[in-house]
Amino acid sequence: MARSELAAGIDLGGTNMTVGIVDRKGRIHGRARKKTKAFEGRDSVLERIESAVSAACEDAKVRPADLAAVGIGAPGPVDFGRGVVLASGNLGWKNVALGELLRKRLGVPVYVDNDANVAAWGEATVGAGQGCGSLLAVWVGTGVGAGIVVNDAVWRGDLHTAGEFGHVIAYAGGQAGSRTIEDFCSRTGVVRTLTTLAGLHPDSAFHAALARHAADGKAGPLGSGAIAACYEAGDPLVCDVVHAAADLLGLSIANWVTMMSMRTVVLGGGLTEAIGKPWVDRVESAMRARIFPQAIAGKASVRLTKLRDEAGVLGAAMLAWDALG
């Protein structure tokens, strides 16, 4: 393929990075995935990105020199105009000029944005929100992030941090860890609540799942799949906690719709994708019940992600294509 026909999209996470070689229509021609190993430091991460791009190009049977550009979504607030990651706890970075550093390594233009922004842009251009023009995309997984598209453009705000949906305070009087949307609605928050309550519900499916998890010697908390399995089994404890999280998320989204008069919301992330339609339907019902004015409530909808775990890769690539014009 000619140089003008391909761009690389990179989804850079604290644990893994994924690269896709993507054409202007959002078709992926090659892929690569590597561990990020952020603990090894910035330069090591940059080397791994370069290596992953080369591997994805090899998979697509092209050379890195054939790329028209590279788009990358990074965790944390990003100054898009300068290509600078302002702060990323997942990577341990502060004021890292990722765009310029990668441009020097790859020899092509590089465009950097927040990971939730690029995922939202993917859904807006080639996913569940295609043709909508404006949307709010909310990603519910380990945390809660969001990207905002207004009039066919990512809206970043004057200070480059628009979309930090999970950090909106839900309970002003709550202590740290029990105040924000993310504290209660993320997979991390749902598991924390369930774990706290499990001792009071020894017959629950979640209590049994916790016991199996411990007996197997597995590290870390239970994942979204375990929550979804208990929910599908109709475990009362899990259903109550999941419904409470969905209701709070729906209320929070309703506030956004009320303020912005936006009709389309896309939901994605590990917890959303694990539970699926019942979660989306519950969030949508809670949202519609709280929108003002109620006359527009029926015109606003919540859609399940179409791109799923490829939203970041595709969105980053489409961001690069958009920047090139």
C-alpha cells in the first residue's frame, strides 16, 4: 500500500499497549500487542511502542515508513495541541512530550490525545455513534472515563481535561474513596462494595466466587466477568449493587444531557461489555427518568459500544487521519 493509505493507532495503557495499522475507512490491516512495563521508565516504554509499531506493520506487510501518521491515546490529561501527556498515574509520567519523542523515533507525524477521547472518537467515526455528530462516550472498567464529541469534533475544553467523568463528585460529604462517580460505578467500586457486603450474605453467589478466588490463590480483585456471571445467575446481592451503580451512572449522565441537550450516549468498558444489554438498559432508564425537560427524555438514547476493545486503536488512527485532513 502507498504511504498515504495507512496510519497507526496506538492504545497505550498502564499494563498493555495495542497497535493497529488502519486505513481511512477504519479497517485494521495489522495488529500487535505488548506489555507496557511502565515501571521500567519512559525510554523503555518508548522503545516498546516503536517495537510494537514495527510488529504491527510487519503483520500488515508494510514498512513503518509507509505510514502517513500515528495517533496515540494515553491515560491521563493530554495537551493535544502540543502532544504532551500532562500527568499519568498509570505510566508515572508528568509533562512528557510524547508526540515529539515518538516523531523522532518513527519519522512520521504523531498526534496524542487522552485515551477516553480517542475511544470516543472511534465510536463517533466508525462505531456506535457514527453519523450522530455529537455524543458522550462513557467507559466503565477499572475506572470511569469519558470522551465528548461536539459537532463532529472532540471537545477537550480550554484546559485540555474535558471528559473526566469519573472524578465528578457524587456525594460531597463522602470521604476520599467514597465520593465520586468512579468510586461507586467503576468495576473497582462495585467489587469493593460487594466485598464489603459479602460477609453479611454468606449464601450469595459473590461470596462463593470470592472463596473460590482465594482458594485458587489468584492475585487482585475479582474481574468484570465474575460480576457478570453472578448477575446473570440472579444473585440478589450482586443485582442490588449493580443496579445501584447503574442508577447513579444514569443520573450522572442525565445531568450531562440536561446541560448539553445531547441525544446520544455510548457505553463501553470492561464492566459494560461483560454485563451487556441489561446494564445499558438500566443506565438508559435511570438517565431518562432524570432528564430535564422530560419532553426530550425519550429522544436521548444509550448505546452499547460497537468497537469494544478496538475503540482506542481505531479512534487513535482516525484521530490521525482527521488531523491530516
